[in-house]
Amino acid sequence: MKSILKYSLKENGVCFLPKIFNKEEILLCQKELQEVIKGVYQSEKAPEARFWEVGDDPHSIIKIDKPHICNQVIWDFITKKEFGYALAKATESKKIKVWHSQLVWKPKSKGRSGNAGWHRDSQYWPFWSEKGLFTAWIALTNVTKKSGPVKYIINSHLWNDIVGLDFFNKDLTTQNKIIRSVSDKPEEIISGTINRGEVLIHSSLTYHSSEKNEEEEPRIGLVVHFCNEHADQVKTKGENANYLNFLNDNWTAPLIYEK
Ligand SMILES: O=C(O)CCC(=O)C(=O)O
């Protein structure tokens, strides 16, 4: 409870929300996510991208992009009315649109297999402005210190971009050195140790990472990237030029709150 009150999204770049999803909803969603992992898509739509295939290393992070388009149960989960309302309240928004989601299923790790490198989400989104873009991390399992919680650098949403950091780079030792070399005072890092059904929100500019899962059970996060009425599209050239063309498709990019 202390952490919920302590951190503010505007000031610190991250905040904790109380429990939004109940056990039944979560277990049902987990079951359907397992179908998606197996490559079974109830909606007949494949996810946008898969970074793990059946038969791959069982200790690797299973990252699947836009699982919500594959399955009605997952779609219903991320469009839950109370969730939309809570996101709007925390971000002081009139409108909340989900435009991306990710399953980040982290089994017990081996070596560096469970590491997700330091990054800010905006570095992957050249087609979006920096304002009005946020990420909600929904815990589908209890997240303990040993299960590889997401770690956030407090106030790092106010930092300049740091070159050399990347989600897919598992070498956290080198990345930590890069961060130390650009920051003039020791950074305050908090761990997203939250209970199943609770949610963390961070700004698209907040630096975050996660380390190995030492627990026997997987650490499961459903990540929801959303925007509010202040977000602007940015014209880009090349492979991302038409990326956001799905924004008016409510299945892919559901509007989950409007005042
Ligand atoms: O779940 C993780 O370990 C990383 C999640 C992440 O990078 C994100 O929420 O943007």
C-alpha cells in the first residue's frame, strides 16, 4: 500500500494501481494465452509477432505481440471497463485507446535467459509522439523479488535518450555501466513486486528492465500499451510508414474509455 501512495506517474514516471482483475478472470485469460502460445488462435487472427515458437528453449522469455487479437477472452480481459476507467484516472485522460499488447511469460530462467534489457518503450515507436503514451503491466501471477519483476528507474522519464540500451540485449551488466556513466547521481530503482490482478503504469519514457526468474513457477505479465487524447501520430518513412493504419479498427485498437 505504501508504494501505491508513494509514486506518481507524472512526477516519477511510474505508479501502482490497486487490484483490478479477479482470480477467475485471470485464470481464464491465462488458459487462453496458453492456447495462443501453442499457436491456436480462436479468432483466426495470428498475433502481430511471435518471439518464441513451440519447441524453442523452455527457459526463454515467451514474448508474443498483440495476443488480444487472437482470442475473444483475452480481448475482453484487456477491454474490461474498470481497467479503462482506472487507466484514465491515473493518467488524467478523457480517452484511452489500447493500440498494442504483449504477453511476457517468463519461465524459470537459465543463465541470462530471463533478462530483458533496459529500455524506454518510446525508442521502438518512431510513429508516435512522446506525449500521451503509456504502458500498463498487468500481473497474471504474484510477482516476487525472485521472479524477475520489472524494475523501473524513478524519474527517468525526464532523462535524455541513452544510446546502447535495448529490451532484447540480455547483457544487463554492460547496460548498467552505460546508465551509471550518464547519470550523475545514483539512480533510484523500484521493483514491480505486485500481486496477481494488480497493475503498474509507466510513461513511454521511463527506463525499465527485468532480470531472471528464480522461482519454479512462471512470472506472467500482460503488457498493454495505450494512448490518450494527447498522443499524436508522427509521419515516418520506410517499414513503419503505415504501421498505425489499424488505429480505427476496434478489434486491434479498442477504445476502452471515453468521457
Ligand atoms: O515483463 C517484462 O519483463 C518486461 C516488460 C516490458 O518491457 C514492458 O512492460 O514494456
